[in-house]
Amino acid sequence: MSVSLFITFEGPEGAGKSTQVRRLAARLEGAGVPHLVTREPGGTPMGFRVRELLLDPDVDISPLSEFLLYSASRAQLVREVIEPALAGGNVVVCDRYADSSVAYQGFGRGLEREFLQTVTWEATRGVTPAITFLLDLDPEEGLRRAAERGAKDRLELADLGFHRRVREGFLALAASQPERFVVLDASRPEEDLAGAVWALVERTLAFLPGLRRG
Ligand SMILES: Nc1ncnc2c1ncn2[C@@H]1O[C@H](COP(=O)(O)OP(=O)(O)O)[C@@H](O)[C@H]1O
Ligand SMILES: [Mg+2]
């Protein structure tokens, strides 16, 4: 049986998820650990098309449609990318995953949690991360950082109340599943955060001696 590890990064816009995913990938590369990096929405040709639709500020999407589109992209990603990579003995690192749907479409948009869980279970086939790093940040700071990246996407344009509910949603999820979540203060310097992430991942890898080394 091959050994694998599934890690996700969650948090609001501009929290530094993509930055930390890149840094973790570099550490894994340096350590010769076989790994695969992917992201949501996207990560597959189908998911990429869905991503464009979801982020387009000119397209109106109802909360239910939004959730189903994310779920469709997720279902494809799990089957086409995540499951095969885990089966092949890789560390899989994903930039956003199912927790984002609970935070954004559940806490943010008000969709019913049980319904979200049922659909998410089908979409993911129960594939759940072993470690989820939640980069927690004040939404105003996150939006300010994201704005520096350029044009705002559909979600970045949502009101501040929405983004506050999303933050609370992420924190509630983390509190309800402390065995999986690691909450990091994303206002800390990038290098500190990368160090904290690597310390935990490295320690976890030490308990997975069967993991292939490059
Ligand atoms: N710890 C940090 N402190 C300050 N700025 C950061 C930090 N991490 C990332 N940034 C900057 O914030 C912006 C958003 O980072 P990014 O990784 O794209 O966030 P996300 O993927 O969560 O939206 C980028 O300009 C990035 O350089
Ligand atoms: Mg990002």
C-alpha cells in the first residue's frame, strides 16, 4: 500500500494561500518528496473553464448555482488529479478545497450546511485532507492585499459583511475539527508562516517512512 498525504490551504482572499503553497512545494522539492500541487476552482481543463465563469464579475450566479459549479469542478479534480496522485504515493497540496464551500456558500451566502455536506461528500468521495492550514486574516487587510494584484474578481467585489461571515465560517470549521486544522495568523511575515508550515509537514512526513523519496 502506498503512503500519501493530502494537505490543503484555506483562508480569505489575499491571505497568502498561493504564496504558502509555492513555498511548501519548494521545500518538498528540496527534500526530494514526490508531490503534486493543484488548486480550486480549476486544476483540470474542465475546472479551468468553470473557474473563469465563477470569477467573472460580469456573470450573475445564484448562490446555489455557485455552489454546484464549485462542486462540479471539485468532483472532476478529485477523480482526475487528487485521487490518482494520492494513489501514486504523493504529497498532494491543494490551494482551497471543500472547506471554502462551507465558508463561502454556507456561512457567506447562507446555503444550508447539511445540503452542502451531502453534495460535498459525493463530489469528493470522502477524500479529506489530513492537514488543513487556515490562514486567518482580517478581511479588510486581505482585500487590500488582493487589490494590489490588479482587477477584482467576482468574489473580491462582494461586500465586507460577506467576507466577515466567511472568516467566521473558517474559524468555526477549524474549531469543530481541531485534529485536522492548523490556524495561522496570516498577518505574520511570509517567511515565519512558511517555517511553521514546513515544521509541521516535515514532522508529519517523519511518521510516513513508506513515502517514496525522489
Ligand atoms: N504573510 C504575508 N504578509 C504580507 N503580505 C503577504 C503575505 N503573504 C502573501 N502576501 C502578499 O499578499 C498578496 C496575496 O497573496 P496570495 O498568496 O496571492 O494570497 P491568496 O492566494 O490567499 O489570495 C500577494 O501580493 C503576496 O505577495
Ligand atoms: Mg491565491
